[in-house]
Amino acid sequence: MANVLENILTTASALKKNVVLPEGEDARVVKAASLCAKEGLAKITLLGDPEQIAKANPDVDLTGVDVINPVTYEKTVEYATILFKAREGKINKKTGAPEYADVDAAIASILKDYTMYAALMLKAGDVDGLVSGACHSTANTLRPGLQVIKTAPGINTVSSCFVMVAPEGENKYNPDGVAVFGDCAINIEPDAQQIADIAISSAETARKIAGIQPRVAMLSFSTKGSGNDDKFFQTVPKMQKATALAKEQAPDLIVDGEFQFDAAVAPEVGKLKAPDSKVAGNANVFIFPNINAGNIGYKIAQRFGGYMALGPICQGFAKPINDLSRGCSVEDIKAVVAITALQAQ
């Protein structure tokens, strides 16, 4: 386990990416910012009032951290202008009025929402990635990304995945020692096109973060039509269609399905059920039909199998944005900063 995480941290350090942390009011974030700078993990931009942060964290050395106070920063008007233009014409559903009447209204808004402020820094190219969520909801972290960063070219779905790191010791069903599970945290009941997007994004995460060449299995309770739920939930045809769409959108991607999990990972089962497949019995990226299956699956691997679950890692954005758990530790924040730096490659 340690080797995979150590490789992530080492690779991130070499990239020297600039990651913005908008939650300067949280002591864990401030401590993580200090350690990231001290250890050379990434360049860190921390948002908040420098005097208040120093007063609240007297024992934390922020040497090397770029602490920006949005209230006084010279680019605040520029960022607000970006937001105003990006959302011009959008109507607030609750009030029926424009979201931002003018640039001044946008300024007032971003000075109350530093996550949006950070997203605008990312949009402007002044930072390479954004990590938030230590003291804000997932919705508060992802909404600015959806509104101003948007999705990557060819991808219309923001999703999540976990990088699953195997416990020490050889595992004949996972010789890589690492796998990717998606989507386990964001999309509740994705349709076929969304699942295709999740597969393509998860493969990219496998390359950049897990350091493996992806072999993507579309999972189901059925293998190559062995099961059928057409009259009920239609998950089997959904996964079949998603597989076809993923192959069409990413012709170089090694992806196949639909597979039961054993057919995806066990060579003896894969050879029996899908002898002509390049994925069957050899998969290392696993795409679930819905959040129920994904969330249950990764937690079974974590608790019964002893896997370390790194994530959820957000994917599909045009630029890297990641959401922290509100129960995160300083070490968790450091890991997510490193992952975000790798996504910015």
C-alpha cells in the first residue's frame, strides 16, 4: 500500500503544480498547506485573511505558502468579471432575477464563497487545481466547477472513482496491486452515456493516478447476455449500450462488457465466458451500473479485502477539482493535493 501512495506523492512533488485551498478558516487545511510547502509536494495557494490565519494557527509555519486575501487581492475584480460573463443570462430559480445583476454583484458573491473564488482562479489559469470540502458540502465544492470550469472535451459527466490499493502480498486476481472503481460517490443512477463517460474518465485516472494501463470492465450481474432484466430495470442493456458508446468515443481504450465481477478478474472464468475478450479475466478498472453497486463494492473490498481506498477522486472536469471528506485528516488533505497535482499533468 505504502508504495503506491509514496509514488503518488513523489510524482506530484516533481510536477511543482499550484493547488489552491480555499478553506483558510480550517486548521487542518492550514496545517496541510504548511506541510505541502515544506515537503515540496506542490505549490500551495491558501485563501483567507493572513492575519486571522496566523492568529488562529500560531504554531504553523506558512513559509512558502502563498496566502491570498480575496478582499484585498488585485485580481478579485478580474475573477468576478469572469463569473459574471460565464453566468450572464442565468436566472435564479428562487428569485426569478438574474444570478448576478452586474460585476459588483459577482464581487459580493465570491467574497462570501471562497470555493467559487478558487474555481475562478483555476478558470483564469492562475492555479492548476482546486481542493475543498474540509468544512463545506460536496455540493458547495462541485457547483463552482460545474458552473465555470465545465467538463473536459468529449465528456459530459462529472463523476468519481476510488483508487483501490491492494494490501501487502500477492493477489493473483490483481497483479497490478491497484485497481480503479467508478462511480461510487456522485452519479446515483447514470444512463448509458453517463456510464461511458465514467469509463473513459476512470481510465484516465488509472493512467495518471494509479500508474497502470487501463483494462476496463463494465460490470453487471450478467456476462455477455447471460442475464436479462429488460422487463424490470434494464441494467443489462444499459451496460451493453454503455460499452458500445465507450468503444465508439474512445476507440483506443481497452474496454469490454458486460461482465460479472468474477468474469472480469478471474482468468479461468473470463476464458470460459468470454474467450475472445482482451478484458475478461484481466480487468483493472471496474465500472459499476449505479451508485448502489459501486458504493457497496468498494466498501466490501476495503473492509473484507483490506484494500486502501483513495478518494473519492473527482473526474470529468476540464481542470482538476477534488472534494474532501469533512472528517478528513491532514494526511488525507496532503494525499488529495498530490492526486490533484497528478490530474493537472
